[in-house]
Amino acid sequence: MGELETEEQRTRVEIASYLRELADQLDRDGPVTLQLGGQQVTFDPSDQITFKLEGESDWSEGDTEAKQSIEFELVWWREAQSAAEGSLEVGR
């Protein structure tokens, strides 16, 4: 098993460009490489993908700001007979 989860500040324009590049990779047949925070991981998604979209806003009494977020999740299954076949390799 492997995981790439990073967080960094980017401008709206930078994020839009990153998402466009991801969309372009999904349009092509073949692997998809994610790069963020100096790390990268490559996936080979199937044709059928579950797309999850979540919008959220958190605010508590006394706060002067509300935290708002958008989360995207793409999920698919692939054949794996062992943990090694199902793992991801996260690199730099």
C-alpha cells in the first residue's frame, strides 16, 4: 500500500492548471501521474471510475471566518493477487 497526501498553498490559477493537466491525463489512455509537494505517484485508472465531490463549510460561534472546502475523490478497482500488486510507489 502507498499513499500520497500533501497540502500546500496555491493560487486559483495554479490549481485550475493542475486540474486541467489531470483532466488531460484522464482523457488519454494510460497512466496518470500526480505531483505535489515534491512527491509523485503514478496510477493506471480503469475506464469506469467512481467520482465523489464534496463541498463543505465549517463555522463556529465566535469565529470570524468560515473554513470552506471542495474535495474530489476518484475511486476504481484493479486486479491484485498480492499486497505488492496492489501497492503504490510514491517517489520524489
